[in-house]
Amino acid sequence: MKKSTIWLLTIVMAFTFIGSLYVQIMYMENMVKMRNEQFSEVVMRSLYGVSATLEQDETKHYLDQDLDESEALMGSMMRPWDDTQPYTDSTAQYQPMGVRQQGKMQNFDERYQRRQEILKGQYLYQKGLLNEVILTILTQSSNRPIMERADSAVVRRYLKQELASNGLNLPFEFAIVSHSKATVYKTGGFSSAGSDNVYRQTLFQNDPQNRQYTLKVMFPTKSDYIFSSIKFMLPSFAFSFVLLFIFIYTIIVAFKQKKLTEIKNDFINNMTHEFKTPISTISLAAQMLNDDSVRKSPAMLKHVTTVITDETKRLRFQVEKVLQMSMFDRKNATMRLQEVDANSVINNVINTYRIKVEKYGGHIEASLDAADSIVNVDEMHFTNVIFNLLDNAIKYRRDDVAPELAISTRNIGDESLQISIKDNGIGIKREDLKRIFDKFYRVSTGNRHDVKGFGLGLAYVNKMITLFKGSIKVESELKKGSKFIITLPLLK
């Protein structure tokens, strides 16, 4: 897959995720807003109900008071009257039947008119009583103490009833505040902080403005109540972020695989080039052996066989390096750990490698000062480690100066051996330092085209040092050289 295709998919998926997340957030915000509006509407309706009930209680109070005061007066005005009693007239029994019937009709009319007058009087009295109560409420009710007009226990009961009747069963705290912001009384948990959670209702709205009181109510668990209505969105957010994580991980893997493919392609190209040279040389030498003049010349024959032998060793060394890394990746390699004198091994490598360094006009300086250099390593692999580091020092030498190599050993306390290999080569860029031990990774060499390899040398070195329970680090400055520092535990 092309890198541009990966980037295109990344951009498309990023916009898709952002759009999906935006829709979810907007939906959640609208849900919260709607639930808040519904909550506020229910609370305000309940507070209005409490206010109306308190006003009805006050009206009842004044009605009862006026009725008690006028009970005596009503008793004097309302005479007992029973029309079930028979009309008695001492002369009626001596009158003729027709006269008696006519007298009864006259008495009935008189009683009816009298009853109408009494009912009219009662109506006028009740009307006057109501007018008097209304006038009293308008002129005198605001003078009553608020504690009598709105008792805290009564207010709590009314609030609970109204909220329950509107389907809101939440704990609440309330307070009554005067027009001058003075608190008349409040419950223990009431706090005016967070005005968004405090609902207000004016009590006894017909009172003069300077004598009005406000009922304030707050709900400590309002946030939990609102949140409970949208908590079903949490799994959706969780799944979205899981998808985001998987998407990011997939993109990272895709880029790594793309990079790995490029590195492997470079590796195959380098390997083909590395193998092609010795194979071509061996093929050419084999063709020369078919020449009778070459076979008849002992010197030429020796030279050709030497070339074949050297190129075969070179080819075998490259193949072994690839196979070793493959085996270590599969953890099938066998390590033969033993007591090894590091100073002795390093000295032998220096003597072998000195000729190659001097070929380019340089030299190797050795300072093997470690008093204790016995380590537990595989001697063959340890030798290859030192050889690889020296080989890199020559590969990445500078053209303007002769190669200068310095190898030193020293003890760090009684437990470690430190091996230092320093050169004056082209150095390593800062951005490459973190990756030089990665398999197949090759540092850019600028205009140099004679540097070949698989990118396995330093990866092999790092792998071996790790298996020897040691560590390796590098210090480098561009165009001034590099210094590799190996630390190994001493054998006790």
C-alpha cells in the first residue's frame, strides 16, 4: 500500500471519527438541555402550587376568625323557624271549611315571604362577611409574621406533596428570604452558591413589594438526576474511543509495516549486491582455471585459488550473519558461555585488524588497563562484536583524515568491565542515534557509495551484549567521530 493511500485513509477516518464524536456530543448537550428545562418546569409548577396553597390557608384563617367573631351576631339574627309546626288558630275550628282553606293559603304566602326575607338577609350577611375578609386580607395580612403565614414544617410538607404529585421525588433544601435579602429561616443543607441550582417563587404576591418574601429551593442531587438520563451515552463514548485506539494502532502498524517493507527491500537489494560481488569473482576465477596458461603457472594458480578461498569466506561470513540474526529472532541459537579474558580477545582482534587499518594510513591505539577482565561470554560471538565495531569504524571513516581508532578497557568498581571503542569517522546524526541498533537500519552516508552492508551489524552487536547481560551505548558528533561504550558484568 502506498504511503499516500495510508495518509488518505487516515484523514478520512479522522474526519469520520470527529464527525461522529461531534454528533454524539451535540446530542448529549441537547438531552441535558431538554432535561434541565423539564426539571425547571416541574419545579416552578410545584413552587407555584405551594404559593397558592399558602394563600388559601391564609384566606381560610381569616374566614375562621371572622366567623368566630360574628357567631353571636348570627345567633341573634337567625331565629329558629320550623314550618313543620301546624298552624294553630283557636278560631279556625269554628270557621266553615271554605273560610278555613282560604286562611291556610294566606298563612302559607306569609310564611314564604318571610322565608325569602330571611334567606336574603343571610345572603347579604355572607356577602358582607366575604367582603370584610377580603378587605382584611388586603390591608392586614402582610402585617402577620411570616413564620405564622408560612411555617417551615408546613412549607416542607407542601413542597414534598407538590413535587411528588409532579413526579419529582428528590431530596431538597429550602429557605425563605425577605425583600432585603435577609434569610428568615433555611434548612441545614441549603446554600445559595450555584444559582443555577436555586429556584425562586414569590410568596403572597399581593403584599406590598417591600414586605414580600421569596421561597428558594435547591436540589443537591440535581446533577445526578440529570446525568442519570444520559448515562446510556457512556457506552457509546467508550466504544468510540476504543475504535479510535484501534484506528490509531492500525495506522501506526500500517506505517511500521510500510517502513519495514522499505527496509526489507533495501536489505534484499544490499544482500543481492553483497552476494553478487563474491559470486562474480568466484565465477571469474573458475573461468580462469579453465585457461591452460593459468593451470601451467603455479603462481597464477595459487593466486586464483586464494581469491576463490577469500571470496568464499566472505560469502560464508555474510550468510552466517544473516542466519545468526534469524536464529536469535527465533530464539533457537545456542550460546556457549564460558570464562573469557576480554583483554586477551580484544588484543587478538587488534593484531588481526591492524593491517587493514594501516592500509588506509591509520593506526589503532590500545589501552587495556582493566585489572580484572574475566567475563562470562561466548568467545566467538564476543570476538564478532569487537570485529563488527572495528569494521564500522573503517567503513564510516572520513576521506580527509587517516582513521584513528582507540580501544580501552577499565574496571568500574568490582563488578563491571567497560570497553570503549572510539574513532574519528563521519559520526552519526542525532536523529539516527536512537535507531542505529534496529535491525536492517542503515545510517545515511551522504555522498559515499562504497559503504555496503545489510544493516545487521549493530543489531547483532546489541543482541549479543544483551544476552551477555551487559549494555551498550553510543556517543557521537557529526564529522567528529563516534564512541561505543560496552559494559559487561565481571565473573565472580
